[in-house]
Amino acid sequence: MAKMRFLQLSDTHIGRGDNFENIQVVVDGIVEKKDEHQCRVIVWTGDVVDDGHKWQYKQAKQIKDQLTQAGFEVIAAPGNHDYGPQGIFESNRAKSRFHKFLHHDDDYPRVDLIDGVAYITLDSMEKEMADVEFPGAEGELGVDQLTELDYTLGELHSNSNVKKIVVALHHHPFYFRQFLALRDGDKLKKVVGNNDEHGARIHALVFGHKHYLNRLAEKEKKYKIPIIYSSNKTTSVKKNSAGAAVYKISVIDLEANSCDILEINA
Ligand SMILES: [Fe+2]
């Protein structure tokens, strides 16, 4: 039986600086180290591209295709930068490109059931885009999407093929800085978190946006969600403990409840 684990990519910002070259190195490493990380699912939590331009999406699709051809399943949730320049000037044209180039289904919450794991992706820009307001990098899921999520979780809980449930989105639900927050993060926590004596309704909540790698242990306890995890910016070069330049890719294991780092030489 396939392992219930996945790799998380986030905030790749393809189109800015060397990010396209960097993600190519990362993808080569992921393919080469298949036996080491033992994942076949990749969850890409938004800001895939930097400005929503077509040429950027063409590069992103090239990356996705390379992974797909190597046998990986790639699941992507959109971020604020995917929908427009500087992550604040959203347009329907940029939004349509995310779905044209990366995923044909734009009706969220979206569910991909792979190897006993239901991966639910959310669009944290859905309600944000519907409202005209002062430009910022906030997100908002909206009541409609949260109501659907609630219903979807009910359905998945009565499906015996579903062993684990992952919710993935771009915006960080525990980051409250002005112009960057997920406006309805508290409502999301009510839907997925510890509502009653039965505990939480999901096994992992993963996101990006803040470019900060962090497992939120206190929040896991509070909401009784086994894994709450914020990814770093995948295309940033970091130093490892030996001082070498590496990319740090998150490896999340839903059976062991572990979050490890796969290092790829930069
Ligand atoms: Fe973002």
C-alpha cells in the first residue's frame, strides 16, 4: 500500500528573479530523490507564479508537466500572486490562467482522492476578489466556500475509502498582520478544527504565504489537528547545518504525524 505522505511546495513566485531556474533544480532533486522521500503527491500551496502573466504560467506548467511525467500527482491551490501583479491587483484573466495551465477545475473546495488521502484545496482569494476594496494581499474564503467545505467533510467522513484528510490553501490562517491576513481564518478553524468531543475533522492543515517554515505545535493541540504546517518559500536558497546551500522541501507524513525536510543541493 502506498504511503500516506506528500511533499509541499509553496510561494515559488515563478517569473521573479531566478525562481524559474531554482524550481527546475528543485524538481530535478525531487525526481532524483524519489526513494529517499517516498512521496508521489505534491501539494503546491500557491503563489506559484509572481504576477499572473501568461509567460509565467507557461513556465509553471513546464514544471508541473515534468513532475507529472515522472509519475507525481501535482495538486495546486491558488495564491494572491497567482491572480495578479504584486499579489494585490487581481484580475479574472490571471485567475483563468491558473486553471487553464495548472488545474482545470476552478470550483472550490476541490477534492483529489489519492492513495486513501483526500486532498482538499481551497481558493483563499475567492471572496477576496469578489469585493472591491483597497489593494492588499489579504485573502478571504467566503461563506459559500466554507459551507461547501463543511458539507464536503461530512461526505468524506462517511466514505470508507478515505483514511486521511488534508486541507491545503495559500493564506496563513494564523497570521494576522494587516494587509496579509486571511480575513475569515477563524471561520475556517471552526469548520475544520475541534468542534466537539470527536476532535478535529481533518488530519493536516497546510499553507504558505508567509515564507516562513513552521510547524504550529500549540495550534495543533488547541484545534486537535495532528498537523498544522506553514511552508517556506520553496525557491529560496538556505544554509543547512553543515553550511551548504540547499533548498528545503517539506515532507509531510500523515501516518507518522511527522514533518521532515528534504534537502536538495542548490
Ligand atoms: Fe501570498
